[in-house]
Amino acid sequence: MKELLYLMLGLTAGTLSGLFGIGGGIILIPALVFLVGLSQHAAQGTTLAIMLLPIGLLAVMRYYHNGHVNFYIAVFICLGFFIGGLIGANMAEAFSNLVLRKAFGVFLLIVSLYTIFAKN
């Protein structure tokens, strides 16, 4: 029965990712910690694992069809993400679960406040 929960989490994250262009981690990491009971480290590692597959392929195809994908920019971001992911994973392993979870929460708070109050 947990598999149904996992499928629903994926459907929710995918839908919101396609709708808002957000990373699934904003949805999945808190859900995996608070609904499934994973540690912050396990939630982050599991969320990164889903990016190994072409999970966003259909959404990208739709955006590309409407002229909303810049592959030139995407290639450079992917290269940076590839290396940055390793750097960030190494940094995360140095923190306790509690510190990492609180840091993630502060990050989400800052992003949400900026999104709400930004003038442009």
C-alpha cells in the first residue's frame, strides 16, 4: 500500500513541477521526511535518485513544442548541476539530520518570502 503513496507523491511532484517549473524536491523532500518517515539525508538522496531517469521528458517536450525551452542554457546548467550535486552531497553528509532539515527549511522560507514579496 505504500507504493500507492509513493505513486501519488510522484504524481503530485510531477504535476506541480510541470505547472510551476519547480524541482520535485520542494515537494518530495518534506513529504518523504514527514509522511514516509525518512531521514533528511535519505529523503534528499532518494529525491536525487529520481533525477537519474528522464522524469521530466514529457513536460520538457510540451514546453519545447511551445517554444519555451532554451537548450543552450540548459546544457550549461546541467554541467554545473552535475558538479554542484557532488559538492552539495559532500557538504550535506557533514551535517546531522536535524541541522540539515532545519537548513532546508530556512532555504524554503527564504525562497518563499522572496517569491511572495519580490517587486518584479
